[in-house]
Amino acid sequence: MVKPEDFGTNAGGSKNKEYCHFCFQNGKFTDPDITMEQMIDKVARLMAQLHQMPQAQATGMAKTFIPKLKRWQGK
């Protein structure tokens, strides 16, 4: 995430530096019941589409960073 609009938002409207706007809005996860595996697939599809990269490359990248997010720690 680089541009201000890439970041999610906290309940008060401030930018959330941990999660993107696709995943976190107004202090809540956009898909609260999604599994980590489903999130990896979702993020990989978005990355492949938005950054015009091969699906396999996007999936590899998502598998690297999604499990490290605070949301998935201890699960």
C-alpha cells in the first residue's frame, strides 16, 4: 500500500496502516467470516487483476504476507 486511498479506515475515519481498503473499512473487516485460505485467494485475484501479474505469482505473494497479518495470528 502506497497511496493514501490504498489504506483501510478506522471507525473514526483515520487511515488504518495494517489493512487495505478492500479488507478494512470504518473499523471493521469487510469479510468478517472469511477464512485465511479464502482471503489468500481473494487477494491473489485482486493483485493479478490490478497489477497485471500472473495468477501464480500473485498467489505466491499472498501466501507470503497474508498469514503474517495480525488478523490471522493464532489461527
